[in-house]
Amino acid sequence: MTMRRFFVPVLALVFVTSTPLMAQGYPPSQRGTVAQRVAFTNISIEYGRPTARGRVLFGALVPWDSIWHPGADVATQITFSRAIMLDGAPVAKGTYTAWLIPRATGAWTFILNRQKNIQHTPYPGTASDALRLEVAPDQATSVETLTYQFPMVLRDEATLRLQWGTTGISMKIKAPYRPE
């Protein structure tokens, strides 16, 4: 069999099998990653980035007092290469999924859950929670697309911020400075 006879059917097969995927268009929520090294600790976040598109976000699209996955599609995963402190609470080295309970008034609850590589619904349950923190939401300039970022990084500490629309939460990270 000549190379040409082999190449044409393979090319046709690739085109036919990929056409339905191309017809679907772009996903509504793009995937995003953010990574930061704090002292000797690598922190990475992989998440879906939903957009506001003029919608009322908290209290409507995201109901008050319900567990919400801050992301889209696959549950947001946060990986710490070493043990850290998050708002003064210990977090072991590992990979976790992020969850949030927004409230109309008062503090919100940020959750790290040990289940990973899962869809954003349903919530895997409190039995696999690694950490629950009460965090104060704040108001800021509007961000169209859900964003995780590290707006402040010092020698062995950083701020992790999550924001969507005009609402955000920030948490302090303290990482070990000395190498293992």
C-alpha cells in the first residue's frame, strides 16, 4: 500500500470524526489555570470560567445559602505542593475541590473537599471536607469572568482572591519558608 492510499482514508476519518465536535462551537465557559509559588510551596488552581453576560449572579443565578461550586463544568481543583495555612487553618499537602456557600448577609463559607476529578454537581458531602472557613465577601470593580488570582505575594505569604461580578472573597495563605 502506498503512502498516498493510506493517507487519504486516515485524513477522511479524522475529518469525519471531528466534524460533530467542531459543529458544537466553543464551550460557554473556558477553562483557566493560575499558579503561584509562595516560598517553597507551589499552588495551582484549575477551573472553569463562567461569564456574567448581564445576569444577576449572587442571590439569583447562584442562590443564597446553597453550596455552590465556584467555577463551571468540572469542579475547581486547588493543589498545594506542601502543607499551608489558609486564613490561619492548616491545610495538608494535596489536591482539593473548592466549594462556597454565599449568603445575603454575613460571612460566606469556603470549603476545600478531598474529592477530586469530579463534576461541579452534586456536592460530594461534608464527610470528605478537609476545611471550612468563614470568609467575608467584599465589593469591587466588576469582573465579567470568574477569576482566581494572587494579588499579593510576599516571601512566605500570599492572598488568594476569587471574584465574579462585583463580589469577591480573599483568603490569606501562609507557606513554610524553609525547604524540606
